[in-house]
Amino acid sequence: MSLPPIPLMLIIIISFTIWLHFMIRKSERSSRKNTEQFWEKETKSNHVRKADISDLDYIKIPMDTLPIVETADETLLSIHKTITDLSQKSILNLTGLSNTELKLSYGVANLTFLSECDANFTLLARTLYQWGSYLYQEGNTEDALKVLEFGITCKTDVGKHYHLLATIYKNTNNSDKITHLIEVAESLSSLSKDSILKDLNTIQET
């Protein structure tokens, strides 16, 4: 006696179940492997000797060229104080580097200092955008450009920073300078790199 045909829907369900089971197992193996590799690197990094970090690319704030002037504006006074304080500290752009990678490269003994340098950079990047944006809103485009362009030399990864500077270039008939912003953005190691590039290309093309 012949068996009744298996319904097509049942075949699809069985096939999907087998495929799903395979993908779950594959994902579990990959996750387990990644976890093992992470802890292997982490263990190794905790035994790396302290390296000489005196020749790293520390950021120097050009206090003589940035528009820090006498003012009664409380917003600017606060910004100026932050920038002045930062100018006395060590600043490094370590965007995209994990603590494990920092320890592997420079030794566990340098991690606290490097983390402070990176935190200083984060504060600098945010403050430069705040400063440039405020100056632009107040109608001081010339000084806004000085601040924003310095931020680009530091390779800030604040998307609004690039957007504002590109917009100023566009509005002042300097669209050719947007190409330089795109080149800088392409060199970033930040997660915001793709969104920044997309925004800059849109501004350049419109």
C-alpha cells in the first residue's frame, strides 16, 4: 500500500526547523569562539609591560589662535574655561580602541592615564562643537570656522560638527572644502563614520 503524499507545508516547516537549528548552533559556536578569543586577549593584555607613550600624537590646543576673548556672555565664559582647563591636560584621540587593545599596545600600567586622555578628548570634541555652533548662531561665522576647523584637525567624530562645518562651507561658496571633510571622515575609526560620510555626501551633492 502506497503512503499518502507529505503535504508541501509540512515539508517547508520541517526544512525551516532544520535550517533554524543549524543556524542557532552555528551562532552559538561563533559566540563561544569570540568569547574565548576575547578572554585570551584580555589575559594576555594584563601581562604586557608598560610602554613608553611619550611620543604618542597628543593634541595641543592652540590657545593663541582660538577665539578666546574677554566677554560677559556666560555661555562663552563657561566654554572658554573648559577649553583653558583642557589645554593644561594630556589629550589623545583613542576612538575605536578598546581597553584590551590599549593594554596590549601600551601595557596595563598605562591604562588609567590613557583612559583619562581619551575622556579629555571626548570633552574637547563636545565642547568644540558647542562652541562653534554657538558662535555661528550668534552670527560670528569667522570665529565659528576657526573652532570647527580645529575640531576637524583633531579628527572629532561628532556628526553634528561635520554637518555644521559643511553647511557653512556650502553657504559661503566653499563647497570644495567639503571634499576635505569627507577625506577626514573616511579616516575615522568611529561607529559614526558611515553616517557622517552619508551626510557629507548629501550636502555636497545638493
